[in-house]
Amino acid sequence: NIVFLFTVTIIPFTASMLGRYGEESIAVAIYAASVAIGNAVLFLLWRHILQKYLQADKALDKRYVDYLYMRAGFPVVVALISMILAVFSPLVAAIFLLLDPISLLLRHVFRLDE
């Protein structure tokens, strides 16, 4: 939890750097890296929680478990791809980071509302 909270405290600094130097590849890459690291830590926390929960013989719908993994993993993939895009075009990389909230719509893809 402490590592995750540390990654959360870094976001304002990297966001400020992105706002000030957004046309520079390195600024976009550093912001994307901070987002990727934070979401990767969150993914590992979810994995740990789910493993402990499932070991306690608690029944969880497989669709729900898959959704939680996808929900935590999708932003990591978006941020890593954005880091690569930043080398070629900082603007495209910054716009690509806007795909991150799409992971909130995954609930509908996994049909968890039914």
C-alpha cells in the first residue's frame, strides 16, 4: 500500500511537468511512466487481494475476476504504449493517454451489469 501511495504522490509533479513541457518527448514519457508504475502497483495489489480471497474458498464469478484484472491492467498497457509513442510524437502520446478512462467501460464488455 505504501508503494502505491508513493506513486500517487508523484503524479502531481509529473502532471505539472507535462503541463509545462508538454511538447517535449521526455516530459510525456516521464508522465506516462509514472502512470504505468502506479497502475502496475495497483494491478499487483489487486492480484494479491484476489489470490487471498480465492484461497479462502470464497466464490467469485470468473467474469468478475477477469474484469478486475483487465480493469487494473489496461491502464498499464496504455501508459507503456504512450511512452513508446512519446519518442515519435509527444502530442500523439499525450492524446493516447486519454484512452485510460476507457477501462471504466470494461464493466459493460464483461456484462457485469446483468
